Amino acid sequence: MEAVVQNINNVNEETAIEALFSYLDRGIDDMEAGRMHTVDEAFQIIKDRMRNEL
């Protein structure tokens, strides 16, 4: 979890955890809707969303 905190520039660990779980929830929703991504695509989507939202 420390890597996530370091990558989003001084955001506290609790906020980072909440953001990560939010992204995972979206991923589960995508899977249930039949929208599948490779692991690399999924990580890129998460990285992009974190950059754009934080």
C-alpha cells in the first residue's frame, strides 16, 4: 500500500485505500457487465483515473 501512497503525492493512506477499492469496485462492475480488460489494460486504467481524479 505504501507504493500507492507514494505515487499519489502526499495523499494519506486512508484516502489511497478508499480510492483503490473504488477502482476495484468499478472493475467488478465492468466484469459483471461483460466488459473485460487484460491485466495491463486494467492497471493502466487505474493509473489514468488516479492521475485525473487526485
